[in-house]
Amino acid sequence: MVVQPDYLVDLEEITDLSPALQQAHDYWDGLRGTRAFPSRDDIDPLDIPKLLPKVELIDVLPPTANGIPDFRYRLIGTGVDDISTQFYGGRKVSDIPHQRAPSKLHSMLALVLIRKAPVTARLPYIGDDKEIEAVDNLVAPLGRDNETIDMLLSIVDPIRRRRGPSQQ
């Protein structure tokens, strides 16, 4: 039995992937071939032009002093930036109060490191766009060998609120 670290919180993991998340998963899976996971160098933006606004590349940093994994936003797609409350490029997850451990986002990122496999989850949306109720997210590992994950590929797909007949 694997003991779940206390910095992880429960996630609403999803298996019914949106077309964007399915495309991202298929792309990642195709890149890895027989390896545990592909490397950042395998990704060619020309292969995924429709996904680029939804893409984040996240560096895996050494754990903090208390052993909790940390991450830094390296690249943020324009679609993700547009729905965010601020620009997170270059910032560490541990420096962002609503993202640091224990949060659902941090738990999702850390779970990828534990499983060494993609994780999909529905996360609460924290932002100003009243039309978005949540975001579906796929996070997949990237690394230069079959053991060390040094970066994460994330796809963020907003879930828009459904409008009732009186709201249309």
C-alpha cells in the first residue's frame, strides 16, 4: 500500500477528456513511444498549433526544505494567461498562495511526479471571468531519461457555464 503524502489533497480526477485534453494526451503518448515519458525537446509547437493557447510548461524544482515538491511556470499560453488573475510566468507555485501546497493544483502536479504518468482533473476556477465555472487540466511528465521528470506539460481547458433559456 502506497501512503499518500500529507501535502496532497483529493482531486476530482476525470476520464471523459475534452477534445483538447484528448489531443494533448495522444500527442504526449505518441512522443514518448516506448519511453516512460518524452522530453521537452520532443515537443514541436508546429505539431499542436490549436493547443498552444492552452499550454503551460512547468519546471520541476528541487523540493522545499520540508520535502514538498515545488514548480515554476516557464511558459504560459495566451489562453491561460487571458483567464488568469495575474501573469504567473517565472513564478514558483510555492510563492502563489492559492496554488501552494496543500492545494488541488499543487496536488495534481505532485501526483504526476509520484505516478510518473499523466494526471487529469477538474480544478476550481479562481479568476474574474464569470463565464468560467472550472478548468479541466491534463498534466503530463517530461524528462531527459526514463527516471527523472524535469518538466511538466500542462493543458488548461476552461469549462464554460451553461446558460439556461432565460440567459440566452
